[in-house]
Amino acid sequence: MQAVVHVAGLEKVFKVPEREAGLRASVASLFNRRWQDVRAVDGVSFEVGPGEVVGFLGPNGAGKTTTLKMLSGLLHPTGGEARVLGHVPWKRERDYLRRMTLVMGNRNQLQWDLPALDSFELNRAIYRLPREDFRTTRDELIELLDIGDLVRKPVRQLSLGERMKVEVVGSLLHLPQVLFLDEPTIGLDVTMQKRIRSFVAAYNERYGATVLLTSHYMADVEALCKRVIVIHHGRLLFDGRLDALVDRFGAYKTIEAVLADGETLTLQVPRDETSAATARLLADHDVHDLTVEDPPIEDVIEQVFAS
């Protein structure tokens, strides 16, 4: 099966001016500016198949957003290659732009002083969507996110969570086949985060869209992604199933036992000692209930970056 997203040796190097602090250094830099190469993405390679929802993880400055900007055509790479839906993204071909979207949780695309419905109509004109098809899609998306009472209010009157929901709808009116989601739930409360996650899952199921998702909220990743790609300092650290990531980097398991007298015992043990520790616990105590769990995914990711 042909990959929807194909990335091979992708690189992005930014030239950043450098100088020492102080007035003298500021004046000198006007005539003899020095530059430093900052390698934001360093030879990253991966593929994403049709309909996959893949978590794209890494700490701040890892190169996630830079990669998504290259894949959506906002940045030209310094080296390597990428194809999405058979297109070279930075060529910005009209057919490609009609089939993808980039949603950034800390960016607004809707007109601030207008109701979202007016901005939706503007997007219809930009993408040259047939009016009847547009209305059907718009109403379906509004229903999925339950924002019928919000789209008639000026965007500036909406809360952050409400604004994010109408932003998501605005980004999907042209029914893109590929979604690049960069922190779509950032700053939202738990209820709003859950609503956005459910919406992304429903959109993926209904339209078979391919999704590449960055998030610092591990609940997003656990709820949506069976596969994760982890990068650090612009380099690929891991590409595989989420449960395989836990197996590889989860150094311990947590054993919780409820004893017959109601007391609860909680133990953290190395993964390879789990069976022996469980056997000792059952032999030494009258155990009413027993659970063995992997570490929280946040702890696993921390171990990845520390390795």
C-alpha cells in the first residue's frame, strides 16, 4: 500500500545571527554580522499510510512544528525529500492545498470580529466548494462538535476552547485527506480536550483521513494513536507502536494489591522482576484483588529523551 506521507532524509537548517551583548557588539554586528547554523530537523525519515493516526512526539525545540510546516508547504527544506499524496509540499500546488490542512493550536485563521459562519463562507469561496456540498459538510461538522450556538457569535466573544472548536471546523470544510495537527488541544480544559479528541477520531473514521498529531498531552496520544514517532534535537529516536514504546522504555511496572483486610499495597518493580514480585506478594499476603500496570506514558516519554 502506497504511503500517504513519505519523508526521506528531511533537513532544515536556519541561519541565526549571533553577537555578544552590549552596545559595542550591536554596532559591530551591523558591519560584520556572524551567523550560526541551527539544525532544526536533521535527516528525519518516516512514512504514514492511508487512514493512520500517528503521534509525532518530542520536547519543545525537537523539530516537530518545523517538520509539519515543511510537510504543509510553509517552509522549504534544506535537504532531503518529502511527498504527501504524491505531491511535493513546498511547490504549493492547488490540488495539494485542497487535500490537506494544518491546524495549529496557538494560531487563529478565522476573522476576529466576524461570526465563524462568515469565515466559513470565505473558506468556501477560497476552495471553490459547491454551495450545496459545502452546506452539507459544514452542518455535519458543526453537529459533530456541537457548536450550533457558537458559529453565529463574533469569534472574539468565544472562549479559548470554543474558538478552537470553530477553528477546527473552519480548517476541515474542504474535507482534507491529510490533517497535520500541531497541539490542537493546547490550553484547553479537560472537557474541551476530550471533545476535540473525539471529533478527530470521528473525522478519521468517517472520511478515512490520515492524521499526523503533535501534542504535549499524552491523553491525546493514548486516545488517538496506535503508532508514535519520537524525535529529539531534530533526529528520529523511535518509530513504532505505542505499546512497543512502553515495552522498550518503560523501566518499571506498578503492582497494586488490595488485601483481604482492605489495605492497599502499591509497588514499583523493574519490568523483568514483575512475575517474581507478584508471586511473592501472593505468597506473603491474603490478596483480594491485584492489578499490574505499565508506567504513565509521560514517564515513558521522559525515559526516551533521557536515553
